Amino acid sequence: MNDFTIHNNKSMLFMRKFLKKIRLCSIIGYGLLLAGAIGCKEEQTNTITGAELLPAPQNFEIKEGSFIDPEALKVIYIASDTEDANFAANELRMKIKELFNHDVSVALAESYDDLSSPAIVLGIPSKDKGFSSYVSELPSPQKDNREAYVLEAKNDMITVSGGGEAGLFYGVQTLGQLFEEVKWNEQNLPGLLIEDWPDMEERWVHYNYFFHLDRYEYLEESIKKLAKYKINGIVFEFEDKFNYKSHPFIAAPNSFTPEQVKELTLFASKYNVAIVPLVQGFGHAGYLLKHDEIKHLREDPESNQSFCPMNEETYDLIFDLYRETIEATPGVKYFHLGGDEVHHIGICDRCKKKIAEVGELGLYLVWLNKARDFMEKHGRIPIFWDDMPLKQAGGIYKLTYNKADEKFDSIWSNGITQLNKTIHKFPTDGVFMRWNYQLGRDKGNIEILDWYRENNFKTMVATAIIGDYPLIPKYDWTPNNIKSFVTLAAEKGAMGQLCTAWGDDSGNHSEIYWLGFLASSEYSWSSKSPETIDAYWEKYIHRFFGPDTDGLIPAFHNLSERVDFWDTGLMKKGNKRRKTYQLKSLPDLENTPPEGSWAEHFKPLMEQAVAEKTKCAEGTKVMESNMPNVKANAYNLEVFASMGRFMEAYSDLVLAIGKIATNCDKAIAAKENNQNQEMADRLKDMASIANDSWSAYVASYEDLKKVWEVTRYPKGGEGYMLNLQTNYLAGRTADLSYLIIAEEEMDFPGYAEKMLQIAKQYQVD
């Protein structure tokens, strides 16, 4: 860059600022114009309403008064020279630098009588008398909630008053979003007053590491992003991705060391995010019980799904795992015990005997209370899924998913009677996690939440952005399910919510979760959140990607709707997620299908593939065209584009079968007419089509793999022990090939070689 370029750029920057000031002023005459450009208190059209903020604040009010230009800010004052205050101030300083390329300093407020302006003042009134006096005319943070804050912009000063360190941090995050609006709308910050606090104390998301592990740096960036939207907890389901020192044979080759987890926990705590371990130690234990060293702890010798709760060695093992993950997550209040879907219970002789004494629910409580006692000794509050107690108490669980019918009252009465008899045996300090991944407002679900509240049990609810669906969530209903259950839980006084992400069952990428994660924050933080999911979608796109996008909402829906074809298009039965599928067959020279020809046999599939290919291409094009224009999260669109290209390549593979079918019909006809060379030519064409289409599909898979592994460690690793009892294909391969394993079984290259060998028999020299 030469001196002229530097000078010219500086001149242009000055003129942009000068013209910006001109737009803000009501001016008569050149002299007033110049004065106004330097420091006017002018009127300006405001486009900020508060509806753009995510999550929505509880109270947002535009006030009369001057606008504040962030590029004129001089200093961020902190009321107390604490680590938390300095951290919040520096986060805000970096945000201003990022958006406006403008430097502000951070200083301790020695006196509130001579603060330089325009400036920002950050403080916690309960911890600083001077700041308390300074904000005496402002509302107090709601109910002195540690996460509450008040934000005021007035007379060249911006003030953030926190109910605690978390509230101060969240006020800064809201101010950062307001500054984004200022930048995007090319306006200044209007006078305003925000009073804000969360409806729910705990607002968590779920990182599930059954079959993969995200890169450490990606997790750090994800934590910052989650904190921006006021998520305050991540349930880490480590499985074998934690490098246990007490039992090193458990750890996968790609796993986090205890030191890394501790470092990540301390990093997250700065952003008011707790890393909550989830270690399954009853059911869902295949990651442990697949190992020969501990097979003797199985409840069923033939299954690695469940531990025996009457074997004391079970607790020797799982308490070691609990202890290590507790030590690696210092300062965290909670520990998730799991305990759901224990499919093998009461099988061994010891457990049969115990069930005869106390019943299945009593046996479950043996495990739960031993785990609870361990947590009490180690200063953690236990959380556990509630499906097993509800199943074992007269089948109440099924009422939480089904519409009430004539059997409801009798099942409910019987089940509640059983629960009431054992109520004194449940941990009084534990947290029941009521999970429901549907709309959540069925009568049974409402009734059990009421029962928890009436009996003073702590409760959280769990929704899901995705179950075991592959690639992309079902966007037509999952966001609405999250809204439905989270808002119900808030009405019922639940202490929090967890947005689960079970996509690793199918080996999905973590970027697909953001829509659901932010929806869970939106609806657990504030009752002022959008009434409709359509309105939430608009806010999500605006906040996550910025204002300059085009067509993203229909494109996300479009690609989501394409997944079913990719999952089942070549299946006679089942889908590509589970090993129980049955594949269609490639055209066969020896057999004619019932339709009379292979082309007719595959015609409906080809028509569908043509439509799917077109729609995939449309969705992918929108993702790719928006990538240069978004303000943030372009990688998210890159991940979706990789899946769009991959599904389009799948459609091409299916269409290739149609071409093979046409040539196969011609080859059969040529054989019947003794046209040997024609038959040989058709067979060679079939081989060429099979090879070319397979190569293109694999190339698309490699493209996807390259994109995904920007943020994921390569799956598996040398020496990784697969869980060959799982039905999920994502757990039965040591790499990402579960995505194409079904098509690999069709063996396009082998089919091509077979056609070439047959062609040699008919080739005319």
C-alpha cells in the first residue's frame, strides 16, 4: 500500500464519519453544519426496536434524547477492578474494535463526578457504593437476580448495571448486539432503557460425543457464541472421548485429556457457561462394556447395553469415571448421571432376587441413590433422566407422549400411587430431567410436571433439535417442539431446560444445531420472545448471519426436506442410519422385473431423483451465494452446502442406475437377437456409467469430509475399538464412511467389473 492509498483511505474514512454526522443534524448554514459534524445532539431516524435482540429482553424502551456514536466513545469505565469486570470490559472493547475499527480504553472509575464522555460505565450496584449511587435513578436489576441487568443509553453515556457478574456480562452481550444493529443499519445508538432477566435459571445445550469429537478450538469458539445468546451450560456427554487415567483402556485415540477438559471448563466459566459432565453408568453403556476387561459387569452377558446395579464392582468403576470428570470440571454445580433407557434390567440372579424384594423401581433406586450419595460427597447436584421411574411406576411414561384417552385416568392413578409410595426414596436434592422431544403439551406431560412441583422436586426439561435423523434436522417441526415444551416448563416453574442434540447417533455435524440451540435460549430466557416460529426464523437468520442474506429460510427447509430421499431412496426396507436396512438391487441381466423392463421398474425412482437433484442444487446455490455476504458464521453455510452437494451427488448416483437400467434392457434384447457386439457395447456402457457415477459420489463424500474435518478430529483413530452391538452405522465404522456404507455395499465398481468380464464374452473381434 503506497502513501497515496493510505492518505486516500484516511480521507474517505473521515468523509464517511463527516457525512454520517451530517445525516444526524438539523442544520442551517455552513457554520452550523461544520459544528454539527463535530459534536451535535441531533435527531435521527431509529430502526432499532429490541425485537432484533436474541434472546428478547423482558423490557425494552426507546427514550428521548441524543443518539450515541460508538465511534466517538472514549473509554469503558469499570466500577470495580475485578477479574470479571475487566473481562466484560475487554470483551466489549474488542467488539467495538471488530465492528467499528475504533479503539477505546478501559479504566477504573475513580470518581463518578468527572467521567469523560461519551463513555460506557459497567458495574454491580450491590458491590460498589459509588456505582450504586451513580445508578440510583435506574431500576434495580430484577429481584436482584445475579443474571439480571439494566442497560441505559442517555446523554452520551451508556450504563450497564448487573445484578451480579453474570448479569453484567449479559448486559455487555446485549450491548454488543445493539452495536451490531448500529453498524448494520448505519445509524447511531438511540436513547434507550432495557430491564432484563431470565425466566429460567439454567439454559443448557448438549454436546454428544458418541462417535466423534469436535476440535478444541472449535469448542472455544462455540462457547463464546453460546454465551452471546445467554446459554449458561453445556452438558458434555463424553462417552469414551475423555482420557480416563484410572482406566486408560476406555479412552478413544481421539479424546480430551483431563487437563484439556479442565482448561476448557475454566475458559467457559469466564463466559458464564458451565461444563456439566454426563457419564452414563447404568444403561447406554456400550462404550464401556464393549471392553473385555469389564464384561463381567454386564447385566446380560450377551449385551453391552447395561450394568448390573447389584454388583459392587460396577460402582468401583463408574465412581472412578465420575471422580475424574468432576476433578476436570472445577467450580461446576451439577453432574448428569444419565440413567435413561436401561433395556436390560433384572436379568442376573442378584437383580432378580432384589426385584422380588423391592420391584423394578426399587432396583433402579438402588443405583440412583448410590450415585446420589457419591455426588453429595463430592459437592455435585445429580441430574437424571426420568423415563425409567415413570416406566416402572405403572407405565406413566407412555402418557407423557400420547393424547389422553379413556385409559388415561386409570393408568395415571395406578402410577402415581406407586410413585407416592416411593417418593421418600428419591433424592431430594437431585434434579428430575423430564425429556420430551415432541410438542410436550400432552396431558400426561403436564400432569407429571405438576407432580414434581407439588412435591418440591427440582425439575429441568429436555427438548431436542434432532434425534437420530441424519445430516439435517426436521426443520418443519423441531423448532416448534422446542418452543412448546420450553414455554410449558417456564409456566410450570421448572428451573431450566436442556436442548439435546442426538445427531451423533447418525454422525452429524455440530453446526446443524444452532437453530435449535438459539431457540432454546430465546424461549427459556424471556416470555417476550416471538409468538410464531416464522418470526423466530426471521430473527435467527438476522442475528446469526446478519441483514444481507437472501433466501436462507426456504433454503434451509429445502435441504432438510431432501434428507429423506438420501436416507431411503435405494432402500427396500429401513434407512441408512441403522444396520437393519435392505437395499435395492442393481439391474440384472438374468432376471426381468415384474414391470417387464428395468427402465420401467426404476421409472418412479428416476422421476423422484430428477426432482430431488433439482431441489438440492437450488438449496446449495442459495447457501453458496450467501457465504460472501454474511456478517458471521459463513462456515455454517459451508457445512450445509457440503451436504447439499453430497445429496445432489446421491441423486446423480440414483439417476445413473436409470441409465444402467436402460442399457441393461438393450443388452437383454441384443442377447435375445444374437447381436453380440451390441450386447458387448451396452455392457461396457453400463460399466462406464457405474464407475463414473460412483467416482463422482465418492468425490462429493471426500469434499464433505474435508469441510467437516475443519472443526472435527478425524473419526476413530488407530486402535479404536468399535461398538459392534450398536444399531447405528455411525458407530460401526472407524471413519466417516458410514455416510456411504450402504452404497458401498451395492458395489458399483464390482458391478462394473462384472459387466466388463461378461462383455468380453460377446465382443466381436
